[in-house]
Amino acid sequence: MRNLKSPYWRGWFKAEWRCLVPATSFCEWTDSRTKVTHWFALDERRPLFAFAGIWRLWTGERNGETGEHQLFAFLTTESNDVVRPIHAKAMPVLLTMAERWDTRLTGSVEEATALQRPLPNDALWVVATGEKSDHAPVDE
């Protein structure tokens, strides 16, 4: 979700609908053929960050279950120079510091939406490219 001016989304920017989704990396496919996966992280160790998001309750049928469901969406922004060669259209909003997490969750609408910007180029790496391997070494 990227269009902050859309009347549909404005009501969802209130603090009670904002959320954070913890992650250590994310994947984008190349925009062109042949599709190739690229994994992005803050560095090779893949430290924790959070996607900025919004959530809402929805009642209906989803995946064969009828009832109330909790749904969420990531906020996106224009791609930075690291993501743009792979996925030019957009990238997720990544929050890397606890004070930004607090601002995202409890700050004013203006403060929270000011965080919807690309991560600086030097703060994001491509940490893997190509087919996924479940045999990657893990630091203990």
C-alpha cells in the first residue's frame, strides 16, 4: 500500500490500525524475464527489522474458513538504488530502529507517515540470489 492520499486508506492510518511485522530478510523477483529471486537484508547476518504495516478485521470467507479474520498489508515506497535494478516499482517500508517502531505505532499520523520512505542505500544488501537452498549455513 503506497498511496497515502487515497480516501480509502486515510482511516487506516490511525494508531489503532498500525502494525509492525518483524523480519530478517525479504525477497523480490526481477521485473524482467527470466524471473530470479533476490533476498535483501540489513547485512549478511540478517538482523531484525520491521515492515511498516496496517491491519484490519474482516468478516467473510478466506481460505475455506468463514468468520472474522485479521488481515494486514505492508506499506511500500519507491525503490532505493539497491532494490531498483531488481524491482523498480516499489520496495517495502523497513524500520530498523526501536524509536522508529515506537513512532510507527504510537506517533501522530504525520510522524508515522513520514517514515514511509526508502531505506538508505548503504543500509540494505542483496544477501542471496537465485534458487532457494535449505542447506545454508546458520550462525549459532
